Amino acid sequence: MAHYFQNTATGRLRASRVVPEPFFVHSDLTSLVQVADLIAYIIAWGVRVGNMNRPARTELAELGEAVLALRYFQHRDDFPVWGFAVIDDLRPREEKSR
């Protein structure tokens, strides 16, 4: 694995997008990190925006609406900018064009 990520062009490109561990402390150590974990869970399973076409969990609908109300929104040069976005392909542009 080290050989791939260090000695190949594709591996180095992909490795530049890896966040090293630890990124932050474990959730059980801080209450605000636990809140962020809960919101991330609600977004993953209870919120559907854009081209997210898989069904959301119905029991999370009310919490999903509450999370959507927290989103940042602004117009920049007549272009809407939201606080979070759907990223359906994590590959770099160079890799997508192949």
C-alpha cells in the first residue's frame, strides 16, 4: 500500500486527499463533537437534497428539517451557495477525464 501511495502518480494524487488520523478527538471526549456526529448522521440518513435519490429514513424527517434550517445560504454573483453540498465523485479532475 505504501508503494502505491508513494511511488505512483495516481497514488500520490489520491493520497493528497486523505485526512490523516487523528483528525479530532474521539466523540465521547467533547459534547460539541458529539453534536456534530449526530448532525452528520442525520444528514447521511435523514436529509435529501439535490440529486440524492435514495430514500431517507422517515423517522428522521423532523430532525432532517431542523438540520436543513441550519444551512448557510448566500447568493454570489447570481449563483446560490449552500452550507453543504452533494459530492458524488471524489476523484480529482485529472482522474475523471481519463
